[in-house]
Amino acid sequence: MRRKPQLRGRAARLARLLPTGAGQAARTPFVLLVVLLLGGGLIGLLVLNSALSEGSFRLDDLQKETKSLTDEEQELQRDVDSYSAPDALQRRARELGMVPGGDPAFLDPDGTVKGVPGAAAERSSLRDPVVLPPEAIAGLSAISQAGLPG
């Protein structure tokens, strides 16, 4: 029969702490735990990366939508500016048959009149008299209140 070789020093102490058959059995749960932790970590990173990518795509879509809406707002503001320009208002007023007013008079809070009111320009300067339907008159009052042509 063969004898086991005698170990000395540290090796002998380690051999006494770990029995020969139990060393392999004790490692298996530890290896499984490490593999599960690594696998779980990788899956967690994959899920996190996917969520960040989805958020990035959503942010890109929202930035494109914001740019589109900003362009539309600027276009509408240009339209408002062109309608409210003095020459455009004057042209639109003449199309509706309005004439420039005369000199204005002002009332003070105590009821006194300041200034001498003047008559409006003659309608004879227009080629044809203009008769406005009630809808145009209503639109005209809305224009004067909003400052924009209808």
C-alpha cells in the first residue's frame, strides 16, 4: 500500500482545514453564485442601456417637434406682422370703404372739449360708393378691436 506523502508547514495546516473530498463540493455553490451575479449584472446593464437608448430616441423626436413648432410660430408671427403693418391696414381699410378721419377732438374728465373736430375726407374721391353688408361691419369692428385684418 502506498502512503500519502507527509506535508509540512503551511501546506499541512491547509490540508487539515480542507478535507480532500469536501473541497470540490464547497466550490460548486460559490461558482454558481458568481455566475448568477455576473449574469444578473449583465442583464441589468442590458436593460439599463435599452432604457437609455429609448429615452435618447424620445428626446430626439421631441427636439424635432419643437423645431417644427418654432418654425410654424415664426411663420405665423410674420403673417401677423405683415397684416398689422400700417400700409396693409390702410389698404384693407380702403378696400372696406373707409376714409381717413378729420381732426379729432378730445373730452377731458370734467366734460370740456379740447380741439376742434374736423370732417372726414369726401367720399367723392372714391370711384364707386361702397355699401358694406352687416358681416363686413361686424368684421370691421373685430379688426379695430384686435388690430388685425379679418
